[in-house]
Amino acid sequence: IGMFGLTFVLSGGAATLSTWGGGIPPFANVVILSLISALWLTAAIYFLGDISAHFNPAMTLAFALRGDMGWVMAGAYWVVQFAAAAAGSLTALAFFGTAGNLAATRPQPDAAWAAVGFETILTLGLVLMVLGIANGPKLNGQFVPLAVGAYILAFGTMGGLFDGAAMNPARAFGPDVALGDLSTWWVYLLGPCLGAIIAVGIARLLRGPATSQEAMAAMGNPNSRES
């Protein structure tokens, strides 16, 4: 649900802006799409957070590396995340066609490795923020959606014109599948995964291994339901 909604709202938003937006400037287009993404993620984490709040394979990788979830479960998450991302963009394609390139992320010409580095840095910050906000005195899941939304809006706006600022391999995968062009998708797989790995190492160095309650807060709502 979370990942399908993200690619559907982004691909559909890009298509409608391109078709009926009246020729808005590129930077305004980036700001609007970043806001759309941030609003959806904030809402989705709030209403799905008590079940699962990570709609990003890079975040799932971070939780698996920390030992918060098993690798088999992480693999299942990846399958669902990528399938849902493709389904979201394909649904937008059915409604709007390929207008606006369905919010596909592309590095600048001859700057693929620069884009890898950029995605690494952005995703490192995102993962480190989520792990940090679920730690110690800040252990409160109700602030995670707001922080994620603010982060996505800030860095999506700043980096959108450079390479799309995906910070999420599945978010990049969905539009690429719908357009039938996976030629640059490796950038948005490699960069975020590297960022997640580095973030887990930094978090462990700064705070040590996560407690079970902190792990629960990082992945969803720390106020688990009574059985």
C-alpha cells in the first residue's frame, strides 16, 4: 500500500503537471513533486506505522543489517516493495500515458557516478535520521512521519533537478519499469544501498546496538498493540 501509493502519486502527479500544469518552470515542478512525495509518506507512515513504516528497500536493508529483522523477511519486503512500485507507476501509465516521464529519475549526462555519490549521501542522512529519532529520549514514533516528510521535501527540492533525488531504489524502479527503460536504475540501487550501509555503521558507532524497543520504534509505532 505504502509503496504503491508513493509511485502512483508521483507518476500521476508528474503526468498531470506536464499535461495540465500550464508549462510550469522545472524548479516549480520539482518543488511540487517533492511536496507530493513528502505529504504521502507522512500520511502513509501515520496510518500504516503500527504495521510497517518502511516503504524503501534501503531502509529495509538498514533494519536487516542492524538485526531488527531477518534476511528472509527483508527479502520478502524487497519483493513487495519493488512489485508495488512498478504497479503504482503502471497504474498511472494506464490513466495518463508517459507524460512527464512519470516522474522517472535520471542522472545528468555523463554524471552517473556523481549521482551515485549524491544518492549515497542523501540516503545516509535519511536512514541515520530515522535510526536516531527512534533512539533514547527521542523514542517516540509519532515524530518519525513528520521528520521523514520534512527530509524528503528538503532534499527532494534541493536535488531534484540534479538526479531526481530518489533516496529509494523502488521509487526509481517503478517509473523506469513503466517507461521500459532500466538503463540508469543501477544508480538508484547502488547509491541508496551504500548510504544505508554507512548509516548503520555510523549509528552503531554513535549509540551502540539498538534495544528491542528502539528497533520497534525505528520500523513503526513504538506503542505496540496489546495482544
